Amino acid sequence: MAQAIGAEVNCLIVPGLNGSGPSHWQTRWEEERRDCVRVELGRWSDPIRDLWIGRLERAVMAAPGPAILVAHSLGCLATVWWAALAEPGICGKVKGVMLVAPADVEAPDAHPLLRRFASAPAGPLPFPAILVASHDDPYATFARQRDMAAQWHCQLIDVGRRGHINADSGLGSWPEGQLLLEGLIERSMIRI
């Protein structure tokens, strides 16, 4: 059973470019799960890396307890950048991260708005992380997502052919993803 905000773990939803619309699994999780709340990064259609990093930091600091970050697409890069730049004491509040379909901001054909987050930070994340990847994601090849998982020391979760793992993928509330989140929450409880 999901826990309430202010209880053991707070799930902070970190959308990507253009936010997550009403049929996106992230939005559905916010509506259906008491433990999920969206991080308002602002400028959804014109992202600024440092603005997003700062707003993510404020959201982590404002969370009433330990946090799990649930990021999608460009939100994954904002999360990784934040982890690379944040003070260890603030990073310590995050007990795990779920990176779903991170965009390849370094690809030669990457959209200019995505390239604002290049080059992606290297090195391991300072907390347990899973990276959920699809074989037919138009924003990053599976091989590139596998490399990102290795670079950031994430457990790679292969979900087959699910596109960009977004509303267009027809996942609804994405029960498979919720099971992954529940597993991450359970593992994080050991670290609290």
C-alpha cells in the first residue's frame, strides 16, 4: 500500500519536456497514489537546466521526509544533473531514484531543447537507482540507455518495446512501473 506524503517516503514526480499530460502515467500516479507529488520545474516547453535543477533541489528540501525521485525523459537528466551538483547533505534526503526513458541529450540528432542538458554528468549516482528502458524509444537507443545505466550505476530494467514509455505508449496507470516503484520504496526503507 502506498504511503501518505509526510509518512515514510515521499515520491517526487519529475516530468520531462512539455510536462506530463493528463493521460501520462506520471500524472495518473499523482492522481491515484497518495505518496506522489509533482515537482513544478516550470518552463516545460522551454527548459533551462539550472532553473530545473534549482527547483528540484527546493522540492527535495521541502519534502517532509525521505524522498524517492520518479523522473521521465528530460526529467531524468535534470535529476542526474541535480545529483551531480547537490550538497551531500541534501542528496542524503533522496533514498532512491527511478529514471524512466532518459533522453539522449548527446545524440547528434537530439532536439535543441534536449541538448541544453548536454553533456550528461558521468559517474555513479549517490543513491540506489533503477533505469527503465525501452527497445524502441525514439529519444534514446536501448544501447545508449544501457550505457547510461552503467555510467550512473543504475539497475537496468528492460521493458521490451514500449516506445518512450509515455502517454503514447498506452500504459494507463502503468501497473508494471508501479511495481518497480514499490520495490524501490521497499529497498529505500532499509536506508532510512
